[in-house]
Amino acid sequence: MADSSPTTSTRPYLVRAIYEWCTDNGYTPYIVVSVNADVRVPMEFVKNGEMVLNVSFDATSGLQLGNEFIEFKGRFGGVARDIFVPVGRVSAIYARENGQGMAFPVGELAAAQASGAGIAPEVSSAASDAETPPDTQPPSVRAKPVLTRIK
């Protein structure tokens, strides 16, 4: 007998997996957040509706990577701030040092998932092996979901 309840999103599991991969390999995990009214971040650091957050052990206090929310305390300009991000607003997680990670769609797909509609896989891209300088923008998010195999 199959359970008719909606399945949980794969996004929080993939975010935790990439986070763990980054930390296991000595990389700095960054998340890209598509900011809206549900996201609690220092608005003065938001650019073009997005914010890139360092979620490494050294940059956070009390980090919780839950199935629904990512929460932690982070320092911005020397001031500790509470950060609250619904997992559906995470558009990417990647390693600062090499840009490898995953990007996720945000917007219509996240809204459809919240309503329980059947949706195609969430993974939209994986970063290439190309070297990315530490202070650059993360890999761009594609509009149509695509899974790229990296060997």
C-alpha cells in the first residue's frame, strides 16, 4: 500500500550533503539566498534580491541545517545577527575555493512544491571544475532543471 502523503523536498538533503562535502574537504561552504519577506538577513547586504552567506563553522554560531529552515548567528560588520532562511529560498550552495556545488530553482518551482504539486527534479546545475576566485559570484542558476554528471 503506497503512502499518498506528499514526499519531502530533496533540497535540504542536498544542501546538507554539499555542506558536509565542503567541510570534509576543507572548503568554505557558501549559500546563495533569494531574499523575500520570509528571509531574515541584514538587508543592507542584499544585492539584486540575493545574498551570499558564508555558512562555515568559523563564520556561524548555532548553525542548524533543517528540512524547512537554515538558522544561525553570523557577524556582519562586527555585529552578531540572527539569520533565518527558508530552505526553499536557497538558490545555490557551493565551495568558495573552487565553485563546485549545486544550484536550485527558486520562485515558481518553490511555490509549486509548497502547494504539493508534482514537480520535476530540483537540481538545476552542478558547477564546473573551473577555478573560481574567492570573492566572485557563484555559478549562475539555469531556468530549466538539468543534472550534470561530473567525473
